[in-house]
Amino acid sequence: MKTSDLITKEDLQQFKVELLEDLKRHIKPNPSAQAWLRSSEVRKILKISPGTLQNLRINGSLKYSQVGSIHYYQLDDIQALLEGRKKISK
């Protein structure tokens, strides 16, 4: 083993700091990721049935996006609905 191949405590400390920073960047919650909710989450927030949620979509009271068979709702639109501001569907 060569002297240049040895790892010092300082090297390990620097590696730890860099690793923790990388982990924080990758694990840090993305606020925009939480802005989209699935139907089940919306029903829990509004305390409504699946049929009522469907009616809100149909009559244009709650804006949504659909990917495959899954409906997604923006948190801002749900808050607007609760505050009485009507949104246009899709």
C-alpha cells in the first residue's frame, strides 16, 4: 500500500459532508410534486363520496387532469373551490 492511497480522517469528513449534501438535494421534498393530488386524497380533504367528486368534475366546479384512468387535481384548485371561486373543468 502506498502512502498516497491512504484515506485520512479529513478525507472521510469531506466525503461525509458531500454525501449528506447530495442526499439532501435528492430527498428534499419538491413543493410542486405535492401540488397534484389523486381522487382519494381529494375526497378525504373535502369529505365527499366518489360520486360527489365526479359531479364536481362534470359540472366544472373542480378542474382536473387525467392520465390514463387516474384523475389528478391541483391543490390550488381545491383551495379555490373551498373558498367559493369556481373553476372551469379541464
